[in-house]
Amino acid sequence: MKKYIVYVGVVGQIACGKGVLVDYLIKKLGFASFSLSSIIHDELRKKRIKEFTRKTLQDMGDELRRSSGDEVLARRAVEVLKGQKKDRVVIEGIRNPGEIEYLKKNPNFVLIGVKANREFRFKRLLQRSKPWDPKNWNDFVKVDRRDLGVDQKESGQQVGKCLAYCGYVLTNNKDQKDFQRKIDLMMKQVFKLNRVLR
């Protein structure tokens, strides 16, 4: 590559705290951000779908991967990012190994995973109250299992498999202060081991 373009990918379970890590990269380290789910939201707007649930988002993501390849969201993201000429970008919303394999074509790609237990994540989900999130435990477990890849086809949601690709993994089962401390420690390690991030 003529220019060092750094992509930090963030993958994690629903409501695990990915946004806290993304905010850190933006505010403290000067990264721009791009969410793969924004591509899915664009597709919904094109179809004039204004009211949707997390299942709707999952269905649309699966449909795009089936019709255009498992890497389609990552490919479209990179096309957009090339036009923006950013040299440090955090990419969130990774949910399929095909997306990771595509992003790995950039030699300066770092993948960070975030995990938290299901009970903790359900509480966070209720607190953040996004309109498309499930509102009860049973519905949450259904979309969470699907998101992780339970009984899903290759082009489906596969967050569980994606986490296995991560070179770095953060666990977020306490409060935000504890999680921020873990992010600080991890990013020092990431920067130390990756020349292009220094």
C-alpha cells in the first residue's frame, strides 16, 4: 500500500459495550468510524422500510450476504472509506467471517473482540432502549443466539466464529470504569505490537 491505512475492526455480542471501545478510538486516538450496519440501514431506506426490529436487520444482512457474497458489507464499507481518504478507521458491526477475511487484505488490519455475559448485556440493552432492540428476555435470547451463529447458515450472523478470529479480546462484565481501564491497558499493548498504530 502506498499509504498506511489502518483499520481496527470491532466485533462483539449484542450490547456488550462495543460502542465504548469505538468512542475511545474516536475521542482519544483520532479514529474515524464506520458501522457495517449503516449499509443495512441504507438498504432499508431504499426499500422504504421505516419500522423495523433487530430481526429485520438480521434478515437484511443475511439477504445481502446470500445475494452478493459474505464479504459484501466489508467490501462496500472499504469502497466508501476510500472516497473519504481517512488513514485511521474503526469498523464496527462485523458479524460474519467473510467480512473479516476481506478486511484482512489490508495488512494494517487489527481485530478486537468484546464479550460480556448475557444477563449483563440484557440489562444494558434495556437501558439504552434502541427502538429495534427486543424488549423482553425471551426475544433477546432468540436474537442473541442468532447473532452468535446458533443454527445459522454460512452467510448468516456468525459473531461467535468472528470472535475466534480476534487477536485481542476484552471482557465487560462490570461497570464502565472497569471497562475503560481494560481498554486503556489493551490499547497500550495493541500500539506496542503494531508499528503502524504508533
